[in-house]
Amino acid sequence: MASTTRTRIHWIARIERRVHAWREKRARRRGRKPTVLVFPGYGGDGWVRVLGRVLIVPPVKSRRDGERARVRGWRAFVSIPVGYATVRITIGDRTHEVVSDSGGVIDARLEADLEPGWQPVLMSVENGEAAESVLQIIAPDARHGVVSDIDDTVMVTALPRPLLAAWNSFVRDEHARQPVPGMAVLLGRLARREPGGPMLYLSTGAWNVAPTLSRFLSRHLYPAGSLLLTDWGPTHDRWFRSGTDHKLTNLRRLAEEFPDVKWLLVGDDGQHDDAIYTQFTSEYPAQVAGVAIRRLSPAEAVLAGGRTAVNDHSAASIPWVTADDGAGLAERLEQVGILAPEK
């Protein structure tokens, strides 16, 4: 049975690729060209991790006043991914060429000599206009970093419930999404503990919504950080990619890339953050400063399909705090010594 299932899902993945190829050919016949969406990446001493995606994007109409029309979520999902595209990447005085994966995603570790701080990166495809983003270069002496979930941690989404997830992702205007109270202030305080320390937003959300998430975080004054998202759709052995595997894989990668950094892990009790952070903490106890879990309100828990069980961490050597919002988490983090009290 297992062999039959793997073969069947592999067949579905091949069909998905054929559909994307057909859509790409159709779009090119209409004169549309691919472009690169560049996402904020990060790096360290002598290397960077660049992130982006090659897409043929549907045009967005402008309003009569010249402003761009508000973007509904569905537009992000009708863009056409361009697989195996050769992308030219310029970082400082170096130029590299990489090839996107089958879904158009670019996730490459490259050599680069950049000063700590936010540095520019340029990407182009098929001799088109270069798109620019930034790289968060972590100083060698950085010792504190933050990894935060997004859905129901910094942004109210009710993601686990399928119908509401579809509504939030495909229908709602991006301006209608609401921030979790107090979380922008909390993450801002955590970022200011050590200017230049890594700030990353790790989510099971699709790369399709990365531009929307970036605008949301900026609009609601969350500290700048790199996005680590995933690609939806079937793989060679399952219907959809595992969100748990995605988060654990990236956490382990960060632990290996920055062995001297101690991470504060921020999440919520609406999905599997507690279990994921528990496993990561057991594997890398010396690299976790603490865990902060936001408790969903009763109404949010109903919309999200309930809460996941949060284990008893009272005997753990690593501080583990929970609260209803950012202000509550800040107070608890002050009590355990991770945050200095505000003056």
C-alpha cells in the first residue's frame, strides 16, 4: 500500500509540473516575461543565504488616482512559477548564477564578503530588470537571536481551519489582516537587545504570500527580518509538504550556521510550535535562550480548530513562558531575565 501511495503522489507531482509548464508557455505566447521576487535573506562571515522566486506575475491594475489597487490574496497564487530558470545574483562585487528549483524557488548559499548589517542583493532573469532586496549579515560576535512564527503569533489568521485559511489566503484584502496585540512592541524590544542580532520569521506559509507578509510586517512596525517560508503542493512522497519538517529543518540549519547564537523561539498554541520547539530544544539545549508561546483567545482557538496541548515545562532548565499577547509575554520574559525591564 505504501508503495502504491508513493507512486500515486509522485504522479500527482508530475501533473502539477506539467500544468505549470503549460501555463508558462501560454503566458509567454502572450508576451509576458518572468521576473524575480527577492526576499530578505541572511548571512554570516564569508557567506550568504539568498532567497527568492522566479514567477510570471499577473499585472495589477492601477486606480484612477494612480495608486496600485489593493492586492487580494488570490493574486499571489495565480502567478506562474518558472522552474529551472537561470538567475543572475549580484552581491557586493561578486556575481553568481544559480538555477531555481521546479517551483521557481531560489534558496542558495553563496560566498560573499559583506560587512555586518543590512546589505543589498540584486537578482535578474533572462536579462530582465534586476530586482533588489536586502541581506541581514550577522556579526561574528552576535550572541542573541529571535525566531518567530507568523500565523496567529504576529498576525491573526486562524490558519489551521481549511475554509478560513482559504478565505484569509485567497480572498481577503491584505490590509484587512490584523496584528496580534503587543507583538510588534515585544519583538522590537527583543531586536534592540543586541542590534545586529538575527531576526527571522519562520512560517509554514507559502512563498506566494511573501510580498504580502513583508508589507504587513512593515506596516505594523515589526522589526525587519528574514522570511523562511515553504512551497505548497505535492512532493514525491506526500500530498503536501510537512510544515513541522520545514520548521525543524530550518531551526537545525540556523543552529549549525550560527553555533554561538542563543535563540529565543516565539510561537503560539494553535499549531505545533510547542512540540517543534520542545524537540529542537532537546537537540540544541545550549543554543536556546528561551521559548515564548502565545495563547490563543477562546474565539481564536475555535476559529483555529482548537489548541494544541502545551507541555509542562516548569522543570526545564530553559525558560518557557506563555501569555495571551505580546505585553503578557514581555512581562513574563522580564521575570525570567531574558528582557530587561523598561525604564
